[in-house]
Amino acid sequence: MRIILTGGGTGGHIYPAVAIGQAIKKVWPNAEFLYVGTKRGLETKIVSAAGYKLITLDIMGWERKVSLQALKAGWKAIRGLQQATKIVKDFKPQLVIGTGGYVCLPVVWAAARQGVPTLIHEQNAMPGLTNKFLSRRVDGIMLTFPQSKKYFSQKLQEKLYVTGLPVRPAILEVTKEEGLKHFGLSKENLTIVSVGGSRGAKSINEAMLRVCVEYAAPLSKGSLRKTYDSTGRISYKSPGVQIIHITGTDGYTNFLSKLQRAGINMANNGNIIVRPYIHEMEYALACADLCIARAGAAFLSEMTARGIPGILIPYPYATENHQEYNARSLVEQGAAQLILDRELTGEKLLEYINNILFDENKRNLSSTLSLQAGKPEAIEKILQVIKKTSQ
């Protein structure tokens, strides 16, 4: 079986393609792959590390207005289609799978024009322009969110498959005990995992500073929750709170400086871990009783696959505001709560945290609904669609 995988620009498009390829290889060990991506995206790192042969197209996204950049992008798109047509003709695939990004358009379109079976996967609740355009030309459209179905015409409904987004096997394999041990955290406390993305999010960092100050506890107090009695005296009670906060590489030093100015000594602190980035997110998610994060489709799939409730702050400048659509999809299913970035403050975030974390019944219900919203079986559903399409 010869398969072309294509998807580019960001990890959100590339990782699903790689995960699908790895799953196909387990079912068809002799399958041969070719990955077609862009020259400027993360493909050169991620795809090569996964062991796939990579061919790149000189193509770019275009502004949604008449401009010199749009004309240049249009010209490159025409050339990209010519290049993609030759790639498909030379490789002779039995199947082409696109996972989003503008590089998908010429590759999947070229394959469809040559009669090659084609599939696309849409990660977000609001379908992107590329997948909307390709939807009428492909043999199947795999969706992460059931809410996405309403954005496709009635004629296309029979081609839609709600599969979910495949997550790395390690996400589901690490136990809570292993996660807590990895970070040296207590099994007696409730764990918050907060993250704004690989480069971070200034608004989330600012709000989390207030949260860290609220819950900071010295080692001698066992990381218990700090409260005040009627006279204003401090007391501690269980369950306590422990925090893993991922600042992003750009905000790490500044966040630590602000913690220090707020009187939090990280060397004598028993319940707050601050990192610029975590490569092994599976250990952090294994610990989590609550996630605070942006609303990228890949992270949400990992969060819900583990059944973790979320407080989501969508990135306000995402293309077509797709992160807010992702977040609202989980809110509708009872798996998360939403705070818009422009409305985010430390006090508001604390209110939302307290509303979920310290109400055991509500927390357990949210966890159950998160797991129901998740699709840990996504890769099996995707393989079923692939088998059906490639027959």
C-alpha cells in the first residue's frame, strides 16, 4: 500500500498525519509513505524524526484581500498544483490523506483529479478554508468535533465521519501515580496543569501569577489549601492544590521574577512547579485534575482522552477564531468552561477554579463528560474509514 500524507505549517496539522501514518504501519507493515509538506513549516523537524520521506512544495498562505501578497500566493498555488500533480503521478499512491494547512490543497486536489482515493481530516470545530474547498472533491471527510457537520452541505453529509483526533499512545499509557512521581507531587492534593502553548500566553501567565500566589504553600505546610478564619488568621486544610504551570519559552524568566517579587520562594515551595516547556506532556496530563489552556484541537483531544475538565481561554487571533469554536464545543458537552481572553483576570480565573476544583461532585461530573467528549478510540475509527476508502 502506497500512501501520501500531507499537512503542514503547524504541529496541529503535522502530528495527526504522523499518528495516522504510524497506525497504518501497524496494520499494513509493508505500507510505503511519502510526506508532502512546506519548506517553512515544522515538517522538516517532525516528519524527518518520524522516519518519513519528505518532499516540500514552495507554497504559502494568502491574505483574504486583494494584495501583492495574495497574487504571489496565488501564483505559487498554481505552481504547487503542477508540482503536486507530478508527485502523485510519479509515486502512484493508493490513498492520499490530508490533515490541513494550505499545502494540502494542491496535493489532495491533484490526487482527486487523477482518480486516487482521497481523505481529509479536520481538527477544528470550525472547518478551515482548505478543507471546505476540498470537501466536494474528496472521498471522505473525517471530523474531530460532531458540531463540524453543520458547516458542510446536505449533499456532503454521507461523506462525513466523526472520528475524533488521534492522540499519541503515551498520552493514555502513563498512570496518575507515574505522573505524580515524575514531578515529585503528592497524591493527597488536587493538581492544576496550566499551559499557554510552546511560546506561552501573556494573559494566561498574568492570571496564573495570581493563582500561584493564592495557593502557594511552604513545604512545612504540606501544600495544603490556605484559608482564613473569622479573625483573619491563616489556617490550612485538605485537599490542597499543586500546580504545574508551563509559561512558554518567552515568558519563563519574567514569570519567575514576578513570583519572587510576590514573595514566593521557589527553592522553599512545596506545591508549584514552573517550566518553560514540557516535552513529555503525558506525565503532566496524567497528574491533572483540571487543565487551564488555550483551545487548540490537539491539546483538547489529549485532555479529553484523559477525561480532564478544562478552563479554556481561546487564542483570540486564531484563524477564523477556530479556537473559540473548539472551546464552545466542549462547553456544550459539559466538559469545560470558557473565559474569553479579553475577559481573563486572575480573580476571575480563581473563581472558575474554585467552582470546579473544590466541588467533588461537579469535578467528577465534568471529568466524566470530558471523557465522553474525548475520542481515545479515534485512531481505530480513522483506520476503519481508511480501509473503506482504499478498498
